[in-house]
Amino acid sequence: MTAFGKPDFQPNTMSYAEDPYIFSTDTLPSDRRFLPPLANGLLGWRVYDNIMHMGGVYNGEGGRCHRADVPCPLNVEVEMDGPAQHTYCLDTHTGIFTHSLSSARAKVSQSLYSHRYYTNLMVMEILLVREGTSEEPITVNLVSSFTPQSKDIVFDSCPDYKGGSHIQGKVATAEFPGGSCPTVHLIWTPKPPTLTLLPEQRQARWAFILVAANSLETAEANYDKGLDLIATGDLRPSHEKAWKELWLESTAEVVGSETLCKALIGCMFYLLSAFPSIHDTSSSFGGVSPGGLSNGGDGQDYWGHIFWDQGLKFPWESAVSGREVCPEDIYGQQEIHINGDVTLAFQHYLYLTEDVSMFAEGRGSEVIYGVADYWVSRASWNPEDKKYHLLGVMPPDEYYYNVDNSVYTNTVAKFSLQFAVDLADLLQHPAPEEWQEVAQNLKIPFEEETQYHPEFDGYVKGHPVKQADTVMLGYPLGLPMTPEIRRNDLEAYEPVTDPNGPAMTWGMFAIGWLELGEAEKAQHLLDKCYKNIQGPFQVWSESSDGSGAVNFLTGMGGFLQAVLFGYTGFRVQKECLAFSPLLPEGISELCIRGVNYLGSQMDWLLRKDEVCIVLREKASTKSCDLQLVLKASGTKIPLTPGKAVTFPRESGCVCKLASAYSCWPL
């Protein structure tokens, strides 16, 4: 074990034939659904599509509620007269899609991006460069099918603003009777039919901006900002700087498999694109839908609904108001594990940050206590086995419904009740006795003879399942069980899981096998996920045959967890961040930047035989002093900002605070 100065944390990804952050092709996919989405947390658009979407703008009542289609003036294709060589490239370093055309006379580059810092802005830039010595004018055509109309929003023309075209309108139907209908303003640079490089010019650039906003004041202010950025030459640099900062705080790269490296980068890019700029505090963020902002129109990609939104009895799908808008009632009525899932997210937040104020002053405790009360009201006492039951539910496995005692649902309910008791103790809030009573006596189905967890009461072992369900007891729930039981659960459900089921499934199985030390078996399952990645832009589909939701962020999240929590063995626990790294054959390094634990920023470099941790930035309070605890030897090593700690990889080790400084009572 050694400690030394800060190393270079850049894995040798450049040993690959091409930069894995750049996805390029000479031909676009025949299925236009798999063109790359460009989003920034507020605006989302699939390249060359007629429509875009805006966060929080929905049309339709109840189950018909969907992301409102907004016409996109940047739907422009560049064409040259005569033959040309075409290249299409998505640079995930910068979030810029570029179409390049090359002929004997000229080169043209069309760049498109949703601005990462100024989230009301979308941009098209065109660069025309003369080739050879010809001094003739060179003209390119800008072809577009854009019309300022939408089936969801009735737009009216407005006076031009500083040379920009302007329309405004409201969505046609509110989410619920009496609800508000969002307003949308669009201001954009008019597009000429052609662009010409004059005889005396060697090259020329043009910039076209689009602003989308909910108010006239915001639209005009952002259009002014866009014009100013063009004038100062900072339009693209400010966007690229924001992406650079984001990647520095959230990188996951591997060495040894270019396929895996590109898949990881693609997942990270599209997930990061779904969230707003960390600098944007102007409005509340409505949440992430399974297909992201670029998808979710009427009848498509879960209608752009947000899963796991706020409430006490949480909706299965919501839009803006937080009401249930799932078009099929049974999911909202029976898939109640959602309530415990949300509590688990709050629980992990507290364990990772010890931000007690969010639960005390920030009203987070009301969510936890409200969910606990819901579980108590939903549970039924069974005098025969003297246990509480949860009846008539749909488990995560959506092939079954109206079943009793889903093992996943009951376990997550038990844990959310226990967390409510712990939180009440921490905040010195009197906890109802029923919380502990139901938590201790809630039935968790288990077969003693075969030593495995049936999915629900009456489940017949060997019957098909749609997706990961019982295997999630180990991760993310962390239900204590022996390695034998963990293995039995994995072996029982893996062969009967639908091979065409949702994309997030195999990542959960992979994590289970990694827990048991079987890295190659885990990698075999993780490799199945590649069937859901539709090239060349690494866009995920919900199902492996390309059907279902597109840009399926849910599947990307499951895949990322297999790496971020599988290869590393990270487990979020009450008083520590535990880890037990294991890399499969063919993967020599895993680099993760921006691990944030108790306010401290860390970078991790995992190799086959060693682990290296650098504490980049220490939290400002003494209570957040971090030390590394090696499980085998019990050795404790303080982490010092700017210095690396390298140690041999063991079967497990723990990174945690000195217990005297924890917010949890001793």
C-alpha cells in the first residue's frame, strides 16, 4: 500500500482506433427514431425531426396527457450541387452533432446543439470552406420542411423581434379540468434558402439560433443573449465549457473493451443531457421521462410521462401536476412498490450527504412519514400466519397483477417503514408504533425447502417473468441473505426471464453475479444489453428488437449501475460507503470521476490488482473528514486532498467517516 502525489486519472482510452467519445458514420440509420437526441434538461430534439419538446409542456387530459409537439425551425438539411462525401458525427465531449459534406470545390459543416449553459437556446452553425484555387461563388442549399404549426399548440404570429421570427401559443388541453395551459414562445433566426461563399472569401460562418420559453420576457432576454454570444464569438465556447465541466464531474471509462467504453459514454451522455444545467436556478425541474425530452409525443415513449414523481401515494406516471396520468389504470392502482422506491432514493440521499436539513426544514420527512402511513393503511393482518400482507398488487414483473405479497414490494415497504422509524429517531419526532409493528411483521415470501424467494404468493417456480424483480432484493434493496440464497434466486429467474424484456433487466442480474465473485458470468449477461443499443449513435431501444421506447434512459440507467455498482461493488450504507471491486477478464481499468460522498469529491481508478483513490475536494466541515478502512486488516487511512492512496484490491474494503462525526446516534 502506498500514498503518493496526484496521478493522471486519464485512462488510456486513446489506445482505441478512434476516440470513443465520437460516434460517426457515413450513412444515417434507416430508422429515423435512432437519430441522436440533443437535449439540455429544458429543450429536447431528435436531429432532423420536425418537432421538439420543452420540459413541463404537456397537452391532453389525464391518460391522454403527453409532451406537446413544438415545431422546430432547426430542422434543416444542407445540400450541395453535385456529388459530395457525407459524414455524420456526434461528439459527446461537446454535445454537438455535425454533418460534413466534402467535394472538390468546398467543404461544408453543419453543427447542431442544444446549449448546455443557456438552456432556452438551440443552435445551428454552418461553416463553408473553399477548396482549391477556384474563385467562383459557391452555394449550398438549406432544405427544410418546417412549418410554424403544431397539433398540440395553437400558435399565432407575433411581430419580429430584432430580426427574429416570433410565434406564441398555448397548449390546447390542460392536464386536468381547471388546470393551466402552458404558453410557449419561439423566436428564431430566419433561414434563407441558400448560403453563398463569395468569390473573394476563402471561408464563411453563419449562426442560427432558436429560443423557446414560457414567457415573452424570458424569450426576448434569451434571444438577446444569443445575439450577444454570436457577436462576442462565445456561442459555442460557452456551450463546450459547460459540457467540459460536466464531464469532469461525472466520467465513467474503461480500458480493454472499446464496445463497453462507447456504451458507457453513450449512456452517460444521454442521461446527462436529460438534466438541466447545474447553473440554472431559474425554474424547477420536472423530472426525467423514460425516452428523455426528445421523445414522448402522443402515444409514443410513455407519452413523456415522469415516473416516480412527488406525492405520498405516488403516481406510477405523472406529467406536471403530480397526478396519476398513466393511461392504463391497473399500473397506477397496483404497482405500489413505487412508494418504497421513492423512499429508498431519499434514504440513499441522506446516507450519501447527511443533509439532515433537507428532512427537517426542507420537508423531506413529510414524504417519508407519509409513505410510512400509506404502507400501514395498505397492509392487512393475517391471523393464520400472524403476518401483515399486501394484497392485490402488481410486482415489478409486469406479467403478473392482482397478486398477493410480491416479495419485492413487501421488502421495499418493510425497509421504507424502518427508515421512517430511524429518521423519526434522528429528528426526535415521535414515531407511531404501527410503523415498527408492520415493518417487523410484514410477510417476506421465502421457501425454506428450496432456499429461494418466490416472486409472490402462489408463484410457480419456472414460470416466465418479464424483467428483473426478485433478483433486486440483493441490489438495490440490500436484503440480507446468504450467498447460497442469492445464487438460488439468480439461477431460478435468469433462465425464465423474457429475452426481449426491458433493457434494464440484465444489469441487475450482472450485479448479482458480481456480488458472488463471478465476473465472467456477469459480463455474459451484461453483453446482452448491447442488443438494445442501436448504432451508430448508441441510442437505446426499450427492447432488443428495436421496439418500445426510444432513447430509453431507464435501460441506460440499469446498464450504468452494473458498472458503477457492480464492478466497483459500491453500496450506500448508513454509516459508510462500502465497496468491493471486481473487474472481468478483458477490462484492465475502470476510471470514475466525481464520486461525491458527504460533500467530498473523489476520483477512483480500479485495476485488476489495485485501487487508487484521490480526494479532489474536501467538504468544508470537520465532520466530513474521510478515512479508508481496509476490511481484511482493519487498517484506517485518512484521505488527504490532492494526494492519492493506492492499495491492493481485497475482497472488500470500506470508505467511511470516523464514527464520532456521524449524524447517526451511536
